[in-house]
Amino acid sequence: MATTTSHDPTESSHAELSKDEFDELIAFVRDYYREELGTFVQQYPKDTTHFPIAFEDLQRGVSITTPGPGSFAETYLEHPDAYDDHLVDALDHVDLPVEVDLSHATVQVIDLPEWHTYYPGDFSPKDEAGHYRAVTGEIARATDVYARLEVAAFECQRCGTLSKIPQTDSSFQEPHECQGCERQGPFDVNLDESELVDAQMLRLQTPPEVAQGAGQEIDVYLEGEELVDSASVGDRVTVTGTVHLEQLSSGNQKTPKFEPYVDARHVALEESDHTEIDISPEERERIRALANGAEGEPLEVAGQSLKPEVYGHETVKQMLVLAMVGGAGPGDLRGDFHILCLGDPGTAKSELLDRVEEIAPRSVGVSGKGATEAGVTASAVQDDFGDGNAATLKAGALVKANGGVVCIDELDDMPTDVRAAMLGPMSKQRIHVNKWGINARLSTETAVIAAGNPKHGRFDQYEPIGDQFDLAANLLSRFDLIFTFHDQLDEDRDAKIADRILRARDAKKRSAAGDDLEGDEKTVEGPIDADLLRKWIALAKQQPDPVFANDEVRQALQERFTALRGMHDYASDQPVPVTFRKLPATVRIAEAAAKFEFSETIEPRHAKIATEAVGESMQDFGVDEDGNLDADIQETGASMTQKDKIRFIADTIAEIQQETESGHCLIETLVERATEEDLGPNQVDHYVGKLKDQGVVYEPATDALKYVGGA
């Protein structure tokens, strides 16, 4: 790597300090950091070599005026290499109770002001080269920690003389000749006598919700035991260090292009559960009022504001809002809940997902078509990042959205292996990567909101709903709520939907032209605008984890759940209405409802919101053809009634083929027998298809079947 850094010809003059000025620096460290320095000395150099100094303290505590920006603190940021030694020397000259040489310590100037803090790509590389800056972003790539030679000790194989040569990142420097025998080697590197340092390379990316698309990137170089491995792929960090320029090459030819990178001094791990959003005091006051019900039921107001152009689906909208907030998640408890929207094309599923992606304080969008396992989860890859030989970690959507929401459209078009790879991250909220020598565990604490279409394009009213989606039961079971969207002919409803679409379109054009919308305004924005809803959700995410207000609330949830479990009187020949998986799902929703109202406790109304939403979801996707709740529809992909009918068809085929000389079962005979059990030809054809898919029935001749066992 060929590297060029900015150079200031007046740097040496900038670095000059008088004795009085240097004494002031010593006094500053002593007065502002005496206690911290005492602790540092006890840990130096075994446990730490980095001493942090806050920029604001440096600005306030050092009155030295310098050329350029003026104050010592500002000048340090413009010329860190020239002024860094002064801070280290001041550290080393403070009178301490114990004698210790701090001349090899590193000073970290941290907490830079916002006007010196950027996202990747938000600054001019030529203007900032050589300056000390802070860059905030998301770690998209990371190499393994490696050992880098700072000073290589070359041992002559002829006479044994050691020659020490400082190394740079750009190339490996060897001696021209031995300093002892003056011959040109051969030389071996004596690692025991060389100076090595732990190193790592990161690629920092603009967070997706800030970038609103493909974010820009910048590489970061870390050196030293305290900096390497201080953050993982997917983490949000603020890196403070010196910006340099790296010359790009094309093949073996250097080009006139230079890219910025950061030589890091400090890495601060940011909170990953929400994005910092500027909220004015007036907005906070209104949000508090909204949460207290000043303009109506809080969740109803939010649901109506999520996507007012879309008519209906009120429960779905409200649950999407709560999914962006999330429930309680301390320790190994999962607070995020997942929502799946299944239905006919043109029923606004994708529009709702798009709005969630826009509003969520942290979100990543994924299209099922063309999705890859690495793009959705995480991977270890070998490419030109780093030195081009070692593997590096690369974050996928679930890792990038850690602490937020992943919106997956066209889930039914996603490759089967990619959907399978989502199972662990959705339930355990972490991903294990073990490949190319990398063994890492990455957090995926994110809500998954997905949409898909029936496998035949539209719902078939004569086919069980669970059979109409080409999705594995183990994936369906990961979703806490499943809602179905039907495009059914209804004159009154159609008129309302058409009216909403036309009014919304016209109102948006009038709004853009600056016209007074009067009554149509709510059609465009709803009770509150999208920006305020986003800020409300961001504040709600920061609320402490709520607990049950009292035993009565907990008891009510328990009784509601056990009543569902026992709705068939625990008869062994009846389906299991609901599994215990639904109970924590209900609690997660109730927790999110409490947080959305800034309530520290889960009240009866929050429990009611949760149980009603779960109940509506189960009615949408959990009722068998006889109208009974059956958890197996979501858990195994087939209801108990369906399983019984499939088993009946299999047994009947086996019975008929035993009665024939050919050993085959004629389909005509099977249909006649099935009619006696109230199964029509279409149902027979459907269940025979299921048995064929399972590989236990095949068609040896036209209109004939053969059962081979296994069902």
C-alpha cells in the first residue's frame, strides 16, 4: 500500500512551545486529571498505554494561543503529529508519588465537537488530510487481528549481526547490506528482537437510515492491544484519529487518485438500540402529550399516521409501529417480535413495508429476489479488503439492522437456503460465523417484518391457507404475528379504497403546490406527520423495560392463555389451539405497547392490545378448514384435520392396491372411496399431491397410484 499524507511546511513552527506554555500544559494535566493519572500509572504499561483527554477540557483548561486556529485544542486537531509529543511530555512531567516513565504512552483526545465529527464521505478528503477528526458509522467489514512489524530486526546469516529497520505499511524494508560483514545477506527476521504490534483493519459505512441508500465507506486502521477487537461487525462506533490519504493503484501502476483512511487513536462503541435523532423541546412535549392520550388512543393515532393513504388494516399498522419499538430485552430475553404479511398482490403489503423502512429509526430493506445468505446474515470472505489474502467479516442485513428493523419484501421469492439461514438469527438473535479461520458471534437483535404472496399468485378460497404459501413451517413458526391480506370484491369497501387513493394523490399534489388542504390533510399525513412519528418511536425505544403493574395483570394474561389452550377441553383427538410459543410473543407486544406510552408498567390496556392482536393473527393464519384454532398450521405447516385426511388418503391407496392384481390404486376408485368421507375430487387431488411431494406415493401408470410407505 503506497500512502501519502498531508504535509504542512510550517508544522515545525506550529510545534514550538515556550517553557511557560509547556508548564501550563503540565499544570493542566495535573489539575484536570490527577485522579485519572494516578489510576493510569498503576495500570501502565501492562493493562493500558492510552490516556484519554476530553477535547472540551483541553479547550477550557489550556489558554495557550498558537498560529492557525488560535487555541491549543483547535490547533492540535489541525496538526496532531506536531503537537502530540507536547501532551505526552506533559503527562510524563507531572510530579507523581512513584517514578514511572510515561514517554511511550499515547494520548487520546476524545469527544470531539460535532463540527469535527463526520459520517464517512461527509467531508472533503483534501481539506481534512492530516487533521485529527472523529468519524461515526457502522462497521461493515473487519479483518482478523494480525501482528504488524514496527521495527524489524534482521540477522545476517553470515556473521550474526543484527540490523534494525523501521517498517511502514507501504512496503517491507530490508537492509541493503550487513552492518557487520558488509555483505548483502542473506538475512532472516529475528522476531524476538523485532518490535511488533497487534493491528486490525475496519471498514466503516454510513448507517443505512442516514445514507438512505448505499452508504459511503472509509477504512480505519487500528494498532495496539487496547484498540483491536474493541468492536465487531455491525456495531456503531465513533472512531477518532488522523485522516490520511492512500494512493490507489491499477495493476502495478500508481494512479493520481487518493482515498482517505483513518489512523485511529480511539474507538467508542455507540448505543446500538436507537439512532440519535434531533428532537426539539417542543416536539418532546407534544410526544409526551400524545403518549398520554391528548389526541386520542396513542396506538390508534400512530397507526392512522403510519400510512394514511392505505385504507384499513388498522391492527396491522398498529403492530408495525410496536414492532419498531420492541419489547423488553435484558440478558437473553428476546424483546423484538416478527411480523409476516401474506396476501394477494396489490393489497398494500409492500407500501406498508416501505413506510416502516422510512420511519424506523434504524432499518435495512431487503428484496427476496436475488437475496443471498451472506447479504441477509453475515459471512467471512476473501477479497481485496485488508491485504487481499486474509478472510474478513462482512455484515449482512440482519447484523446491520441490529437494534432496529429488517424489512423483507417478496419473502416467497427468496431462495430456500437464504430463508433457512434466517431461522437462528430470528429466534436466538445472533449469528455464528465459522469460516476461513474466523470464528465470531454477531448480534441480530432486530425485528423482521416480511411480506409475501401466495404461491399461485392469489388466494384460493377452496384451499387451506397454510397450503398456499411455499414457506417452510419452521420459518412460519418464527413469526410472532401473521396477517393475511385478501383482495375480495366488496362494493362498499372498494368505493372507500378508491376514494382514499384518489384523495391522497390529489392532496399530495396540492400540498406540493402550497395549497390549503383543509379536510384532505389527514389523508396525506394522518393525525401526526411521519417525522414526528419517527421521533416518538425513537424515544419509546429508549424507555426502560416495563414490568407487570401488579399480579392481576400477569394473572389475566395467564388465564387468557390457559383458556385458549383448553378451548377443546384438552381432548386428545382435538388440535392443540396454541403453543407456549405464543405466550412470550404476547408479552413482547404488551411490553412494546407500554414503552410506546412511556409507561414503566404493563397495564391491563397493554395486555388487551397484545391479546387482541395475537387473537386476530391466529384467526388470520391458524384456523383449520373446520373453523377450529390449530397451532400446527403455523408450527408444522398442516392442521391436524389435514394430517388426518392425508393419512386417510395414504391408507386408502394402500388398501385399494392390496385388492388389485396389478398392485396399483386407480384414481377413480380412490375418489369413490373418499366421497364416502365427504372428500371431493379437488381435495383428493390436493392430498395426493402432498403425498407425492413427500415421496411416499408415485404414479406408475396413467390414472393409477402406488403407495410405497412412509406417511
